[in-house]
Amino acid sequence: MAATSAAPKLSDAPVPKGGIVQSVHDSLVMARRNLIRMARIPEMVIFGMIQPVMFVLLFAYVFGGAIGVPGAGGDKTAYREFMMAGIFAQTVTFATAGAGAGIADDMHKGLIDRFRSLPMARGAVLTGRTLADLVQTALVMVVMIVCALIVGWRIHDGLIKALAGLGLLLLLGYAFSWIGALIGLSVRTPEAATSGGLIWLFPLTFLSNAFVPTDSLPTFLQHVADWNPFSATVQACRELFGNQLAPVPSDAWPMQHPAWASLLYSLLIIVIFRTLSVRKYRSAA
Amino acid sequence: MPGAIYAEGLVKTFGDVRALDGVDLDVPEGSVLGLLGPNGAGKTTAVRVLTTLLQPDSGRAVVAGHDVLKAPVQVRRSIGLSGQFAAVDEYLTGRENLQMVGELYQMSSRSAKARAVELLEQFNLTEAGDRSAKTYSGGMRRRLDLAAALIVRPPVMFMDEPTTGLDPRNRMMLWEVIESLVAGGTTLLLTTQYLEEADRLAHDIAVVDHGKVIARGTADQLKAQTGGERVEVVVHDPALLGTATEILTAFSKGGSTVDKHTRRITVPVAGGAKLLAEVIRELDSRGIEIDDIGLRRPTLDDVFLSLTGHAAEADQAVEGEASEAAKPGASAGAGVGVVGTAGEENK
Ligand SMILES: Nc1ncnc2c1ncn2[C@@H]1O[C@H](COP(=O)(O)OP(=O)(O)OP(=O)(O)O)[C@@H](O)[C@H]1O
Ligand SMILES: [Mg+2]
């Protein structure tokens, strides 16, 4: 290949395939870019792991036994097992902050002009980032599971079901990273995206079945908790891991069919927030 | 048939600022347009509109045969962009940056890799190719960005101040790269603050100010429009400045400008080298010692300054009232600004 081409209209660019094939390809190229970046800024990944580990230890040893769990009696191990699904689920939702900060950062650097002037798939910059965050979430999950096993957590219904539970957790994390994407596109700085990605997570995760039995809540909050997407995933995991100690104290549909509810909620979040994010990305100047 | 880059009545406002205020452009296929203009003139905004990064408030633009508003994707397939600020991923190496861009142009990963090697070589980055771009100097980043813009040898290129921050060797290198691209049929829109660069590379020049194209033509046409030759004399003895100015005014086509501080007198003339010899003889016979004398033809700097500064009006005032000019008043002061600045940049 010489530095110049003879024919005026010659370009080396193959005609874009368009459609879903190109979308997947471009997203993977962008995911690889983000993974390389994560590997070169390992402190980000490491901090991202310390926090969940701390949560596991805090809940296991500080709160352990202080909060009564129906069916557990005085059994500390049973309590730890019961709590773990909530801690796992809360941790995967932290992907929101990471995705938001990463995208806010990208949007305010010159590099975004390069991407926006390339014939690449429209959502690839965002999808690439969320996929990379999914990989990071999976890594964090591995570390957490090891920790949880050390403090006494066990699965009781076999590996297949446990893996299904893990899948639901990762899907929830992926869905939340799209919420993060929209936040990242809406704010001016990565710092704002981080706090904007975290503040609403606490009410969301605490107004659920994750850390307290919902029948201890006032009726209104009990309904909120029952229909909270977060509760569905927690409940599904408890059942799939065999960590549920007593019958679920609610007739609400998501509590009776938590795995389906979790799946549907996550897919719904992905569809809504991906659509909004891609639209916002395209209109951002 | 409209050219490879065509714009009609582009308007873009940011709040109160009219960054583009009715810009028309037409760049024939295979030619180079140099977009000149002072800071804030609207050059970058024009480039951003033409490269689909920004939507104009009104107006129409067609690039490589595709409307930027109606068919942005087709436009993006046909263009390469090197923006004013280097667009590279700091945490990726130079090689990874180029490869990524190649793959986003839908090249296979193998050809993207091969192209990255070529471009690193061409832009003198082979040695730094496997370091993260964070460790690059400003000029190295710039070159990496330019390389990324050239990955697919696009039919239409946009370069926003491509040589800003490059050392002379790399600037020459880039000029050669650009010339060979253009020889290969690429159409280029280039913005620059280096008028020498526009003079060398651009077939046509458009001067932009306050979002409007205020002059266009070839470099020679613009120079001719600005005015002919001038004689510049630096007198040794400040006391003789008045006498010398009288002598020079006699040769002048109209007026003179005097800078007391540098003891420099400038007069527009017609007559070339022969006249210069006469001026020297005359000054010599009157016993006026000079430090420097020269015949200056207008440069693009003069064109630029006279078109975009207030110098144009000041010059006319000087020419209109020759007697005024001998007294270093307000008009002379303004006029000196033109010659002084231009002279300095030419060193
Ligand atoms: N995003 C923006 N928001 C507000 N104002 C803007 C924005 N972009 C450009 N402007 C304004 O529009 C005008 C034109 O800016 P532009 O960047 O096009 O100038 P330029 O000719 O490229 O200048 P320079 O030579 O300094 O690069 C300036 O007054 C600038 O402040
Ligand atoms: Mg600019």
C-alpha cells in the first residue's frame, strides 16, 4: 500500500455492513478499548473490589445477628446466607456509577469528536462501555463469591440454579449501567456522574427486601419493596441459591415469580435506558 | 455540479454569538481550500458542521455528494477529520489508537493492524508506537491524530490547524503527506494560522471573520487585492526622519507611514528594483545614513491583517492625506501596526 492512491475517489474503507452485525462489531471494538483502559488504570478496578468485600465482612460480622430473620432463629450462618443475595445485588448496581463516570469523561474529551465523525454504529460508544463494565462486574462478583464462601455462605440447590442466579445478578448490573449511561450523558463532569449514579441507589436498595424482612415495613413501603425491581432479583437469588429461610411474606406477583420478574425488569430497563441514551448521545453537540 | 465540499448560507449561533453568519463554500474535487481567519472567526465551527458534528441553524452543506443533515452516515464514510485538538485515547498506545480507528472504519483487524504500522512509520512514531499516548509530547499527539484521520485515505479531508505545535521537520513532513494526498485526488479543507502554509498548500483561500467569508481567491489574487509593493527604510539618525520622509513621499504612490520608535518609513511604490536604486541614490546624495532598506511585496500576512484588522481603514486614511502622514499622528500609528507585525512574522 502506497501513501497515495491513484484514483480520486478511492478509499480503503470497506463499505460498512450496517445493521446488527456492524453494531455488535463496533461495540466489541469499543468494549476492548474500555477494557484496555481499565487494565491500565488498575486502581479503579481494585477500589471497585474492596468496597464489596468490605460490605460482605461488615454485614457478616457487624450486623450479623442484630437483625432478626424469620426462620433463622439464632443461627448466625443462616443470617449470613440470607443477607448475601442482597449484598450481591447491591454491588452489581454500583456499575451505574462506573459507567456514568466513564461516559461523562468520554463525552467531554476531544476523542468523542473522532468517534462521532466515524461511520460507526450509533450506540457503540455506549454499548462498548457498558459491556466493559459488565466484565468488571463479573470480576467483582468472583471476588465477592470467594469472600462469601469464606464467611460461611453456601448454595443449597445445585450449581445450575446458582449460575442462573448469578446470570440474573449480572443482567441487573448491566441494566443499571445503562441508567448510568444516561446519567453520564446528562451531566457535565465524571464526578457528578459518580454521585448522580449513587445517591438514588441507597433508597432503592434499602427500600427492598435486601436487608430487612419486608413485613416489618409500613404497608405502603411494603408495596414499594414488593414491586421494587431490586427486590425481585434479591428474592430470585435467594431462591436459586437455596438461601430462603421462610415462605415469602407477600402475594405480590414479583415476589411469587421473582426470577421471571427480575428478568423482565432488567430487560425493560435495558430497552428504555438504552433507547434514551443512544438518542441523547446522537443529539449531544 | 457542486464541489466535493459545498456549503450555502450556513448559520450557527451559540447564544448571542453568531459563530457562522451565512458561510458559502465551494471546494472543487481534488483541490485544497485554506480557511483563514482570526481566533473566534468561526473556522472550527464550520469544520464541525461540515463533518456532521454540529447541526447548523440554517443553511445547507454537501460533502462528497451527501447532504450533511440528511445523510450524515454517508458523509462520515467519505471523510477524515483531524480536529483542532488531538482526539486520541490517552490510555491506549499509538498503535492501539490507530488500529481501533481502522476497525471502526470497518477494516478487518489484520488490515487495520497493517495500516497502523504504515502510518506510525510515515508519521515518525514507530518508536513511540507501543507507549500509551499519555506519554506523548504535544506534537506527537498531533501527529497520531493526523495519522488517525488518514487511516482510510478518505476522498475528503478536514484538517483544523493541522500543523499547530509541530516542529519544522514534522511540519514539512506533513506538508509532503498532504501534497501526496492531494496528488492522489483527495479534496482538502484546511484551516491554518500559518499563512505560509496556506500559500504553499491551498489552491484557494477563503478569509473568514465574524462568521462570514470576507474574501476569497487564490493567494496571488488576494495579495494583488491588498496592494502592490512598498519600500521600507530604517533611518539611522532619528533627527533626519523628517527629511527622509519628505524624500520618500516624492516616490510614493500615495502617503507614507512612519514609525518613530523603530525609525521605519514605509511608502507604497510602483517601479520595482529600479525605483529602489533611485531611492537609495537620492537618500545617499542628501547624506542620510540608513540602517536597512528593502522592497517588500505583500505577503498573505498583509492580506490577512488588512482584511481582518482595522489596518485596511487606517491605510486608506494615510493614502488620502499624504501631508498628515508626515506628522506621526493617529493614522500613522495605526498604519505602522500593519507593517510592524507583518515584518516580525516574516523573520
Ligand atoms: N460550543 C460553543 N458554545 C458557545 N460558543 C461557542 C461554542 N463553539 C464556538 N463558540 C463561539 O463561536 C465563535 C467561533 O468559534 P470557532 O471555534 O469556530 O473559532 P475559530 O475560528 O476556530 O477560532 P480559533 O482560531 O481560535 O480556533 C467563537 O466566538 C466561540 O466563542
Ligand atoms: Mg478553531
